[in-house]
Amino acid sequence: MKAKLEYIWLDGYEPTQSLRSKTMVRSDFSGKLEDCPMWVFDGSSTEQAEGGNSDCLLKPVAIIPDPDRNNGYLVMTEVLNPDGSAHVSNGRATIDDDDDDFWFGFEQEYFLWDVDTKLPPGFPHGGYPGPQGPYYCSVGCINAFGRDCVEEHMDICLEAGLNVEGINGEVACGQWEFQIFAKGAKKAGDELWLARYLLDRTGEKFGYVINWHPKPLGDTDWNGSGMHANFSNEAMRTSGKEETFTKICESFGRNIQRHMSVYGAENDQRLTGKHETQSIDQFSYGVSDRGASIRIPVSTVADGWKGRLEDRRTASNADPYKVAAAIIKTSKEALS
């Protein structure tokens, strides 16, 4: 039986990359990553090469079943240059220290965006719905919009084996969130990009564009979208010392530009000091403080200073590979 392998990669568009994919049909495919061959694509069509030297390579790095296709698979890949080196657009290659010591939980917020009205579902033509308040974790057709798409996406992700740990309606009308957890930076990034791909594709069925912009409704009194990065390493999970967390938070405060440079384009529109954010030019941390740059969860304190931190600055359109690489670097510097 022939198998359909959907090779997925990130293009070279700036400042925010997009997902691309194409299908390879293989006979007698084993379903294993090691049996996924390298492939080539036209980099001149994706801002990754010149027309006179257009070939780029796709190196398979993760594979999961594709629940939407008979005998289908989704193959996450890295983009390489023809000589096998990492392409400049390859964020996964920026992770140079990847083991199970660092655990990541990404809270991916996004807006559904009606392809016809060019607005989130629930927004009337030429106006706004009622103000924020009733939409967060809501139920009922007066407050929850697009649930059919969101539920299908969760089911598909779980069927594919992605470690989605939950979904919920978010603060703004038509805004939702899903959460991904994984041990290891590359695995966490792979799973989040695959979940994003499946959400984009599920949206096609319902007439929704998935809007990953951190502030798609502009300078209005509506929340933006983040990709809150929860993280821990063994020291955080076992030390039982407040000092461990203080050192890490203060190290983040000394390296603001390192993080903001990879935390998503146009994030300044979201990090204004309003709507549960700290200003982009300031840094703070605190227990249970959703207005801080880094929130120390109350559970971390209650468990005797054992647990995780949440960097709330990360935008919804950020590359999780680059985010994880920066978090690992800064955290290790803090405890070295």
C-alpha cells in the first residue's frame, strides 16, 4: 500500500516565517523516521535561494501519523543548504544543547479569523462585540465562537500522538489557546510546529485563517496573543531553593535583547504594560504576577521552590526552536 508523506518546513520569509509542505508518495513505507529520505525543494519560491542556484534540502527530524489522510504521515523537516549545512532560516539548528534536562510547556494563543469578514468569529460587521470578560473559558453561543474548529484540531492532534495537554477559550472574542508539553527543546519545537500546521489545515475546512499575529486587533482594548513559555531544568525541579529561581530570573533581566530578538515580530504592539503584559522595555518577575515579564507560579512556591517558570513575553508568532535555545542559554549562564 502506498503511503503519503507530507514534508513540512519553515520558509525564509521575514520577519515571520510561514509553514510550507508538499507530499511524497512512497511504496512499502515502514512509518519510521529513518526511512524518510532527504528531499529537495525550490528555495527560490520560498525566499530561501536564488533562481540560479535554487535547490534546498529537507532533512526529516520527526514523524507522526496524519489522521486526515489514509496511510498518511506528517514529516517535520529542517532546511539545509546543498552542502548539508544548516540554512540561515533553520531555527532548529540554533539549539546546540538539547537533552531531557530542559522541559518546555508552550501555551499557544491565536485568533480564528473569518476568511470572508476578515474579523474574528463573533465580531459584527463594522463594530465590536461586548467588551472582554465573558469570553475566557466560556461556554454558550453568545460567548464561544469557533469551537467546532478548535475541538477538531485537538482531536486530530491527539490522534496523531502530539502531547496536547489542553485547550481553552481566551480573553478576547474569537481567541483560543492550546498547550503543548515536551521534554527537550527540539521535541517541544517539533510538536508545536506540527500542531500549528494541523491547526492551519483544520482552519481550511471551516473558512478560518489562523491569525498568529501578537496584536491583530491593533491599538484597541483587546488582548493580544502570546506563546507563554513554561520551562524547567533539573535544578529548578529539585533544588528547593528560592535562590535558584532568583538567579535565573535576574539572568533573564540582564539579557533582554537576546530574548526579545527571537520572541516574535511586532511584539512591541502587544507588550505595552496593559492586558496582562509588562512593557517591552522593562523587566520584572513575581509570584503569580501575570503582569510581569516572568511569572513564578504559585505552585512552584507551594511545592517548596520546586517547579517551573513562565516567560510571558513570548509572542504567538515566535519560533519555539529559537525561544527554547535562548531560554536554555540564559538559564545555564545563571547557574554556571
